[in-house]
Amino acid sequence: MINLTLRQLRYFDALARHGHFGRAAEACSISQPALSMQIKELEEALGGLLLERSARQVALTRFGEELAQRVHDILRSIDELGDFARASQDRFAGRLRIGMIPTIAPYLLPKITKNLTRMHPELDIRVRETMTPRLIQELVEGRLDTAIVALPVSEPSLTEVALFDEKFLLVRPGADEGTPVPSREMMREMRLLLLEEGHCFRDQALSFCNMQSAPPREMLDANSLSTLVQMVSAGIGVTLIPEMAVPVETRSASVSVARFRDPEPSRTIGMVWRKTSPLARQLLQISEVVCLSAGKERARPSARNQ
């Protein structure tokens, strides 16, 4: 019988994901020599090389690649056993790993955390903030329990629950206060400031302005809504931001905020989780807390892709 430990499997999984001993050791909160020793013991137990080692990186052997997927499935099943045990209890306790996109996290996270901690004091809430594709990948791989994103994500293995709809507002220099709000056609002729490539909010703003096929005359990118608003305050251009960001991002900026004429641009905020998650019932309850935290009513009452 092969003698393997769960610790070895978790270390190998981290190494397979990071492709680097140093980064994998940091992710596992151990020293690099300790990680190397555990991987070597795993190779000896299995009777085969898992890695091709070099000075800069590690590459999985063919055997290592096949094992990595099996180990990942094993670890996800083990994690779901813990979720199953928690789901059978009356109280909601233990680790809860929530992902959020950057255009939501700074504005909703403090309220969500406060309300969840008050309602479920035994929860250990851990938050991951990154862009949608990365969140979906980590969710599918079992490294997150749920994510709050803009819908749809169209991932067959996930359940999508629409929470609320949110409008986009126009942010202009303060001197433009009271002037007519430009149409989407007029926006094409303005210096439009947007988030950099990879942010779904960028794509949504471009869609409203009908700019997917033809780029605007002049467009500048930033990596945060805060930077966009400050650039507008400096007179560099105009931008769109989600309504939830307005109180935070405009309080110290010399800008004017205006609503577009109907149909106003908007997005649907929702929660997603794996269809196989034993925590589905608890996550549905958490979705109500998110709506409460946002001060919004549920956009649609039912879950999609169940």
C-alpha cells in the first residue's frame, strides 16, 4: 500500500499551480526546503518523478501532469466533505472564501463583512479580489466558495443568482455641472477614460457607447475607478462608474455626476457558486445579506443554471 499524506498532496497541488518552489512554499506558509523534502518523499512513495527541475522554474513530467489533476479532484472532494459537514449543522460557521471583482469589493465588502459577522459570528470570512476570469477559474477549481461578479458568466458548472441591477453614471469635470448629458453617440467623440483590459466593467462601458467594433477617438486606461475619477477631476476626460462607487470616489474630487437618458447603461450584480457545492442553501442566504448590504431589492427571485 502506498503511504501518502494529505499534506503532501496539498503541497504538490500548490507546486503544480504555481510552477515555482518559492511561490508554492509561500502559498503553503512553509519554507522552501520543507516543501522540497515533502515533494521528494511523495516521488519516492509513488516510484516516479513528478517534476523536471531547473534553476528558474519547475515543469511537471507527464506522470506529474496526470497526477496533478487526480490530486486536485481528491483535494476538492475532501474540501467538499468539510462543506457537507458544515451544511448539515444548524449554524453557519467555519471558513467562507468569497471572491469579488475590483469594481464591487471596495464599496460592498465592508458592509457585507459587517452584516455577515453580526449574523454569523462563527464565520471565518476570507476575501479574494481579482478580475472575473480569475475568480471563475478559482471557483471551478474549488479554491473559492462563491464570488460576487457582474452577470452573466456563462460557466456551465456554476449556479448564477442575480442580486440587483446597478446603473452607470457619467463623471465629468466640475465645470460641466448642469450642461446637457451627452448621448451615447456623442460619447464616441469624447476623451473617454476606462479601466484597463480585462475588467468586465470596461467591456460594459464600451458596449453602452457602441465602441466594440470602432475604437473611440482618444481613450486612456487606468487600473482603478479611483484613478479614473481623479483623472477626470484634473480635466483629462470623462468616464463612467457604477452607482455604488459614486459616494466613495467623488467625495474628494472636483467632478460632476450625471445620469444618462433612458435607456440608462447598467449591469446585473450576482453571486455564483459550484452546482455541486454542499453550501448552496447557506450561500443563497448570504445572497440576501449582500442585497441588504447594498440597500437593494433582489433583481430576479430565482437562480439560473441550477
